[in-house]
Amino acid sequence: MQKLFPSLNFLIKNKQAGQRTIFTVAALFFIFMIFSCLNRYYSFYATYDQGLFNQLFWNNLHGNFFQSSLSSDQSSAVIDNGQIAKSSYYHLGQHFVLDFLLWIPIYALFPYDATLVILRIILITLAGIVLYALARHYLSFPIAVLITTSFYGAMAVMGPTFGNFYEHCQIPLFVFSLLLALEKCRWQLFWLFVALTLGIREDTGLIIFSIGIYLIVSRRSLRLGLALCLLSFSYVILVTNVIMPFFSNDNSRLYLKSYFSQYVRENDPSTLQLLWDIASHPKEIIISLFTPFPRRVEYFFLQWLPLAFFPAISPSTWILISFPLLELLLQDSSKALAINIRYALTIVPGLFYGAILWWSQHKYRFKPWVRHFWVGCTTLSVILAVLTSGQGNFYFLIPDFGHPVLRVSLSRQWEHARCIRALMNLIPPQASVSATAFLIPPLSGRRAIIEMRNEYPPSLMLQNDRREIVEVEYILADLWHLQRYQAVMFHDRKSLQTLAPFINKLIVQGKYGILNVQDGVVLLQRATASDFQAMTDWLKLYAELRPFLPHTEMK
């Protein structure tokens, strides 16, 4: 057959070459991310939220669905009202993350604290492969390959993948799958992925709403577009106004109130109230959309960069990203328009699908110089993603915040990590723990754990499953990390100045005994006599920390 039809042979070869290229790029992305992210995790650069989500999965696996003491520790009841964190607190009052149930079988097979690190990378890698299939529906192999490569090299993709596990890492895979099912008219799969996209968290309905608006405006399917808009709007309103308040009012108090503070006047606004408050403040809307202007320009520049800026002139792209983008622009938060954290993923599917639609109508513009320019833009995006990751993946090459004092060699950091692991192994798996932020993730596979924060005095209290308010059994604090970062970070300086004297006071009063001190990491146990050698090591460490403490704490 191939001998009779040479053109068919050419197409087969090109198809195979395109697939090989994409699988090679996907494999390189996966390997690079696995090494950088596992090194980050095992050398203790993962932060609080990684532990929070790991505890959610751990509780789900053990039948305590969506409960988390770490979520409770960050709730408005604890932060604003000074209440005690609860082991039975439901995270669903903060974010409605039903899709986490999908991954329980994987977590059951690999019930480790690093499982979510690998799961996040797998989800993003698979999303790129689905994107290639979506691009091939419209485009030739070269353009489809470049679009997919741009996805893997986008700062809005690499940045969040470098960081902690968040529910957002599911967005590209589910939305690209939804769009592919739409193009193939596989309606059962289409509605399945619509449901899965809505189940990621309460505000992903905005992505579905934008797709519905696109279908209406483009006249591709008026009925389907209206159905998507009605479904997504109803889902968001129902979940945020009826279901989530059943668990707690944290979504309205922690997120709606704080992130949209320039619009809302209530302390506990509902989604409908927020929509009305925004609509009734047109002046504030205009200010939010365009100021600070340089930051907006930078954000769009970095989002468009891996796609060689073509989405900027694509009307379909603007429609597809409209409502998720509007949510980010209206927020009074510096994190909303950060290109290297999770929120940037919300507009990635619309951005790349819009690019596919634009190229399907402008294939004639794919000239050699365009290809070279495109490759250069994607390469620059990769370089910027690595240089500005801000997640600590490359602490041994690029110090955080560009400050030389924060650079540490791989061997030194792993030596410190071994000391931390040695102390963690002394803590029983079922024991309650209070730990500093960077130690939370590997300790989070337990029922009761809270952060040792820099408030004074730091709370060591926790309400257990019997509704008894008790002090945690163990304290683990990494003062070496705080000592390094205090030169640059005010938060860490305050933590060091608070926690070191507080730990010393606990030891002196006999409430907690010091069990071990290694490389600036301190382990204490409640109602236990201090080990003599550990006490000697603590006094030596505390003397080293005195120059960093306020004079009132040195007495």
C-alpha cells in the first residue's frame, strides 16, 4: 500500500516523527521535573501547603474524608478568632476539592508523603500529550509539535509544577481532555470532563463558563454554550452559597473578603453578594483591570512568550480566558498575577486552545522565520522559568531572592536533611506534632499536626477527635533554616526571635523535655525529662542564636 501511494508513506512517517518528538519532549519534561522537584522535597524546601494537601489525602485514605488539622490551623476561626485548631475540621469549607477522591487508589498504592509530588508532575505531563492530540485535530505536525513544546516550556506551567501540590495541577489535563472530546464529538466523555473540571475546586466553573461563552459568540453551538454557562454558573452559586457554608464560612471570610476587599463591605460575603458588590463599583473595576499597569503588561508578556505572542491577536483566546482572567485581575492580591504559582494555570487551557484555533485559520503564516522566532521565545521562557522559579528547586545554583547568603551546596543541604530525618524517625507515627513550616510536609501523614508559628506565644494546643483540648506531644523546629533566612526575610527573622526564646522557656519550665539537637534542629517531647547531652547541645545552639534575638529575650 505504501509503495502504491508514496504520499501516504510520507504522512505515516511524519505522523510517527511527530509522536516520537512529543513523547521525547514529554519524557524530558518529566525527568527534569522529577529530579528537581524530588530534590526540592527531600531537601526540605517544600512548604506548608504541600503538607496540608498530603494530610487531606492521608485522611481520605483512612476514612476521614476531607478533614485536616492543618486546614483548621489556617482557618478564620483560628487566625481571626483565636480558637484552637481541630483534627476533625473539614477542608471543604475552604475549597470544594471533590476530585481528590479520584486519586485515592494511587495514594493507597503509594501512601508516601512524596506521592503528591510525582502525581502533580504526571498530571501536567499527560496534559501536554492530550494537548498534542487536540492540536493535531486542526494543525499539521510541525505547528502541533511547537504548540505542545511551548506548553512544557511555559512559565505558567513550569512554575506551578516546580512548587507544591495544589488542586490546580488537574486543570490542564481535564480541560484539554474536555476540549478534545468536544472536537471529536464524544459527548459522554465531554460531559464527564465537564464534571471533573467543576470538581477541581469551586471557582473552576469560570473556565467552563468561558468555554460556553466562546461557543455562543463563535456560533459553533448556541445550545451547548448556553448549557455550559447555565451549568457552571449554577454549580458555582450552589456550592459556594449552600454546600460550602455547611462546613464553615472560611471561603467567604478567608478568600472572598480578603482577595476582593476593595469591593466587599461585609465580613462574611456570599458569592452573590460579591458579584453585586463588584457590579456596583465600576470605577474600582477599571482601576483593577489596568493598575498597576506595568505588572499587567509583564504578566501578559510572560503568558504569551512561549507561544511567540500570537494569542495576543486571537479573539478566540481572549474569550476563552476571559472569566478566569477577570477573576485574577479583580483580586487585591499580589499572588493573583504571579506567573510562577498555581493561579496562572487557570488561563493556560484557554490560552493554548485559542492558539490552536488561531493557527488553524492562519497556517500560511507559518514561515521559517516564524518557526525560529517561536523556538527562541519558548527557549527564553524555559530559562526565565528556571531563573525565577522562587520555589527553591535550584537553591544550590540560584539563591532565593538572589541573596548570596541563601545559597547552599547540595551536599550541605542534604547533610542537614539527614539530620532532620534522624529526628523525625524518633517521633511515633500516631503522635501529635507542632513543627516549623518546612518540616510540615514529611510529618503530615498523621491525624494531628499544626504549625509552630511566630505568634507569641506559639499555640501548642489542638482539639483531638474526642473534642479534648490537649497540647501536642512533640515539637520539631528547624532553627538553622530560620537563622539563614532571617538575614533576608522579615517573617523568618520574627519566627527565629519568637521560637528560640519560647523553646528555651518550655525547657526551663519543664513542660517539654529536649530529646535531641542536630544541626540546628530541635526535638522536644511533652512531660519528659531533658536528655543531658541534648541539653548541652541546646545551650550551645541558643548561645549561637543570641546575637539574632532581641535584647529583652537575652536576659
